[in-house]
Amino acid sequence: MRSRLATMEYDELPDGSSEPGTIEWVDYRKVEELPLFPVIGSAVNALSAPDTPAGNPYLPPITDANYTWR
């Protein structure tokens, strides 16, 4: 399965050109360790399997108390 997943993406730049970016696929149970926005790591990490229905799609609000803005 992973051998067929994309490993590169091309992000459009303001001047209309694009730059390549590398896609790194990680185990879904390690998502909580990543600085993702919105803050979905704990919700994804709570799933019993990667294809488990997410259930309630609403997450708590993102604030200065629970997210480090970079």
C-alpha cells in the first residue's frame, strides 16, 4: 500500500511557480507528537485503527493555552 502513496507534493508559490516538498508518511499513532494545525493529534491517536470512524468530528477550540503558535 505505502509503495503506491505519494512521496512528493508541489506547493504553489506567490509568483505562480511551484516548489517540491517531501511527504513523510508516519504511523497514525505518532500523529500526536507532530505540530499539526488544527490540533488533531490526540483525536487521531485515540482511534483504535487508522480506518476507524472518527465519531464526533468536533474538537476543542485552539487557544494559546493548548497550542504553540510558530
